[in-house]
Amino acid sequence: MLDDLSFPHKCDQTIDALYQSLVAAAEDHDFEADMNNGALTVEFEDPPAKFVVSPNSPVRQIWVSAHSRSFKFEWDPAREAFALPDTGEDLKAMMSRAISEQLGEPVALS
């Protein structure tokens, strides 16, 4: 687990990299990504939906709300990435999968 000093840096770095990937992918797909006060939102018009990616500093996790579910990512030091503890799926892979499901077409996040 990351300490109180490392978490904000790794979290901000991870969410910013995800945001950059989403902005690039949004040029070719029907969704919008926005950053506001450290939280990242991904919005879809048809069908309407909103995914939210936000830090949860007290527990040192990144939380994602998508498809009426909550996903809680923890730092995996071996992979140097935030990942789901039960599956090992990293944040970018999970978001790529969730967006692909929402749009009904493959969306790859670089």
C-alpha cells in the first residue's frame, strides 16, 4: 500500500494519464472526458451514462463508478499500477472494457 505522501502523486499521475488516453480516444468515439477538481468524468449521450473516476485518499484507492457498479483500485507495487485486487485488471484496461461495453464497439486506450 502506498503511504500518505506517495498516494497523491501516483494517483494524480495515473488519473492524468487516463484522462489523456480518454481525450485521444474520444476523437474517434462518441463520448466526452472531463477533469474537474481531481475527478475524471466520462459522459455518453446515446445511451446516456456517466462514469466517474476519483481518488479516495483516506483508503488510498481510486474509485470508479460505471455501469451502476463501484470498482475500487489499489496500488499494485509489482505492476506499478492501480489494479482491482480480485482480478488484477488495471484501471486503463477496466475503463477500456467499460467504455467498449457502453458504446457497443471496441475502444482501445493507449
